[in-house]
Amino acid sequence: MPRKLSPADEYQPSPHFAGKINIGSRELYATLRGSGPLVVLELGASGGGTWGSVVEALARFSTVLVYDRAGVGRSDIANDRRTIDLLAADLHAMIELIPAQRPAVIVGWSLTGLSALLHAFEYPEDVLGLVLVDPTPHTLYSDPQSKRLAPNFKRQLRLQRLLSRLGFGRLWGRNAMRDFLVKHSGQITDNAVLARYADSLRGLASAPASRELESLPESCEIAAGRMGGEFPDVPLIVLSATINSANPPLINETLVEAHRAMALLSPLGEFRPVDGASHMMTLDRPDAIVSAVRDILEKQSANS
């Protein structure tokens, strides 16, 4: 039987650690590359997207943890709901067990921007700093202006599964996904990364990890409930896309307001709009992600 592939295996350089970590309730597949302070990279909802060149660039000055969340790649399937509190709990358990030293800079992207924020509230001992890459707004389903336009992923995924059974899978095949990414991204820096990104989106509806998308309204509610809490005194950089053609205008207004509010959580917070960047920031501005991580590590090193 061929080995089950993992998104975490696709990056360079080759990992010095690759294997399953038993966190008690399940085993999660993890890889470590590079040396130095720990940086955790969290893919978007249900494992969609790819970190592309970001991994190799970060591995030049840090230890990079890339792993498969429950239901993605080579990790075990979770039988529970997949809200951000459970994502944060799984990562906390893994950070305690992997052969790398904490605290870590946690990089969350889209939905996992919310789980990274929650991680800082719930497990501050794990966190050296946060980089949030165009995070999902916690107000998406509560803001009076945007909630009527917010996606209903349960309905959308149900429809997509039905259409696939009826033979209409080409509507979100590789070419369709690639065309969408090209249309709504900035200047794409690497066509190989574009191809991997498109492939990562094709099977989201049928993946066990699709529960993360289906649970998005509950995850936003959980995040909103913690926004008034005490945030640890660590750097927080919110990278906000400036190319938002895939979203309705009202959603974009909510997005920017939420990103500003997230940055204000920390006295060391920074709202950083990224020129030429879309939500798919690893395609068009991977350098901005690398620079944000480097800035946090340099700041924390200077203060130690």
C-alpha cells in the first residue's frame, strides 16, 4: 500500500524530524526543519493552502513545525467537532511533546488566526509571539452588516458533495481552483506553489477536516467571547491583505475593523496592511510573513 501523503512533507529543506506524535486522544503527524527558536505554521481551515517558500526561508533562522491537524494528511481523524478551542488544545499538547523548545512564534492563517489568538489566551506559556495572516474576522457572523453575507459552509459543503456525486466535480477541479487563485491574488511568485495550493482546495468538501469549515460560526463566537480577556505581553502582528476582490465590500470593511481590533489586544500589537497581498498571501507576498516572524524573534531576542 502506498504511503499516505502529508502536506507537511512537501517543503524544503528535508525535515530532521518527521513522525506521529501521540497527544493522547489521537496521533498527529509533524515535521521539524531548521534550528533555533520554534515557529509553528498553521494552515487555513481544513488544511487548505500551502506555506510554499515560507518554510524554507524560516528554516534558515528558526525551527519550523509544520503538522497535519486531525483529519488532514497522515494524522488521525477526530470524531468531535472542530472548533478553534479544540485546535488550540491539540497544538498545545503537541508543543509539549515535540523535540523542540517552547515558547513558539505561532503563525495562524485565516481560520487558524482565530485559533492562534485563542492559544495565546489559553496557553500563554507556549507563546513567544503571534503572526496572524489575514485572519478570519471574529465578527463575521455577529456584525449586523456582514452576517447576512457570511458564508454558510455547512450548506455549501453539502451542495458540493451532492454535485460531486452527480458528476460535476470539474466545477472545483484543479483548473477551476487555479483560475480562482490567479484571479484573486496579487503577483504570484512561484507557479509550483500555485499548483500545490490549487490541489489543496480540491478535496476540502470530502475531507474529514471539513468540520473545521462547518464549525466556523461557533469558532467565531468562541473567539469573540475571549477578545475582552487578558492577553499575554507578547508581540502580535496582524498581516492584513489589501487585495480582497473575492469578498463582498461589506465583508472587507468588517475584515479590516476586526484586524485592527486584534492588533490592539496586545500592547506590543501591530496592524500591518500588506501591499500587493491577497488572502492567499503565500502566493503573492510570502516575504511579508517571513519578515513578520523575523521581526518578532529579533524583538524578543533583544529583550531577553
